[in-house]
Amino acid sequence: MTEAPSRERSPAEHRSHYPHFEHVTTRWHDNDVYGHVNNVVYYAYFDTAVNARLVANGVLAPEASPVIGLVAETRCRYLSPISFPDRVAVGVRVARIGRSSVTYELAIFRNDEETAAAVGHFVHVYVDRESRRPAVIPDDVRATLAPLAQAPDRA
């Protein structure tokens, strides 16, 4: 008989592991019938945090940038519930910057809690807006992402 794969949890993610935060307001309709934020909303929080950072730094104009990042993959692991009217901080760090893709690692923190309520990743593949063919990540985008790629403080 073979052993079942280990389901051991990775160490808790703490705020200190993330170099940047975007704050997102929960809304009344984010809650589902079970009284907590529905799982699909976490993905919207990830998307909002990543793109807000790019827009705020002037490297993404959603309707005009000639090269855009499209979501190729996303994942979330739920650790504890959040619900309206909680305050949410989304921790953002960059795990990998390739030629045409970026892998972000994200964590959702509830109110002032130091340990993440959810963790996940989000992959952008950069493409030419018109042809939708892979494109090299522009230098200004790389410069904006570089500080987020610094090793997190995991002490």
C-alpha cells in the first residue's frame, strides 16, 4: 500500500513577507449566503491589487497601453474567512519576472491581522494589444516590478 501524499501546510504568511500592499474595501454584496466573502471575490482582490499598482506607477493605461498583461493562471488557498465590513490589505510580491510573463504571490490580510487569511498567485503574460501575441515586458514595467521582487523578510 502506498502512502497518501502529505497535506502539510506551508508556514503562515505574515505581513512582513510582502513589500507592497493595496487596500481593498469589502462590499455588502461580497458576502455569500454563508456569511463570508465568496471565493470568486478573492480573485478580484488579486486582480485589483496587481493592476492598481501598475496603474498608480503609470505603466498601465488599461485602454491604451500597446502591451498588456493578460491573466494566464491564478490560484488561491483559503485559510480563514473574511466578511463585510472587514478591511482587506492585499500583500503583493513578485516571485518571477520572465521575458514575457510575471508571477505574483499575493496574500489577503483581514483588518489588522498579521497572518494571511488567504494566499495565492497570479500570472500575467504580456501580449501585444492588437495581435495578442506574446510580447517582451516593457522596461518601465520591469522597473516598477523590481522592488516587489526583493526577498521577503521571513525571520
